[in-house]
Amino acid sequence: MFGRLLRLIVIGWIVSMVAAAIAAMSVKRRLVPTTDESADEITAVAIFGPFTFHSTSTAFRGGEIECWYGGGVIDLRDATLAPEGATLRIRAIFGGGQILVPASWKVVSRVTGLGGVQDIRSAQGHAAIDPELVLEGMLLAGGFAVSSELAEGEDEWLDTIKERQADAAADAQAAVDNLEVAADTAAAEATDRIRSTADAASDAVAEATEEVAPAT
């Protein structure tokens, strides 16, 4: 009896993992990560891979973070909170990472689920009217740490991720450039063919007109 129950649990776990993986790919196709560091609202996506985003917003209002079997770092240390505060909506499934904020920021966590958000900064007093960064959403076997400094040894990892993102962006731009060149070439060839066809049709019409024209 126990062995059968254990098999059912394992099968259910595998099915749930497969379903989550399919859902993750659907989310990945739908979301477009923010690349503009000055954006006041951001979308950060880590699905089956890492991410890193550095914000320089002068009125940061929040956005969303999606982590499915991945994670990374959101660096808000050079950002300024909007006067009304900001809200970051988090969904992390077998994922997580770090949220870097200035030491003076007021951060409030309202995240639920099987995981958590831990503020590891030194405690500071905040006035009730101070703008705050609210973290809300759902975690499933995931978590985030709020800090003002990268964890030891993560500098090199972060530099590597940034290089990979830069390379990926360069490859994507090169692909776009190649597509534009191919499109221009195809358009030019199509235009030449249309002109040739039009010229041929015009010549055919002229010949037919001459053949049916009455003799004078």
C-alpha cells in the first residue's frame, strides 16, 4: 500500500513538473523583458535561464518579475522611487534571486506561497509617509533576498550574465539586420520582375494592336 502511494506521489510530481514547464514556455513567449534602464516600470523574465537588470529610473513605479526554473538580480540601487511608491509583482516557481535596493528604501513584502522574501539589510526606521517598495505575488519553491550589496562571489557571475545578454542582444540585432537586407533584396527583385512583366505585357499589347489595326 505504501509503495503504491509513493508511486502515485512521484507520478503526480512529474506530471506537475511537466505542466509547469509547458506553462513556463507559454509565459516566456508572451512576455517581453525590459531593456531600457531608465524605464519607470519593468518586466524581468528568467525562464529556464538567468536574468539581470539594472535600473536608473528617476521615478520607479515597479513592474513584474517572472522566474520559472531560473533567477537573477534586479539592481535598483541607482533608481529613485516614485513619490507614491512602487509595486513589484513577483511570480517565482522553482526560481528566485536578489533585489538590490538602497539601504534607505522602505521595503514591504506581501508575497505568499511556498517560499519567501527576506530583507537582509540592517534595520532602519522609516516614517509612515515614506514611499515604499511593495513586493507582492506568489512563490512556489522559490525565494528572494532584499539587500544593498551582492552576495560574496556574485560579482563575477553577474558580469558573465551581462556579457551573455550583450552577446544575445548583438546576435538578435545582427539577425534583424540580415532580415532587413534580405527583405530589401527580395523587394528589389520583386520590383524588377514586376517591371519586366509590365514591359512584356506592354510590348504584347502593342504588337496585338498593330496586328489588328486596319490597313490604310
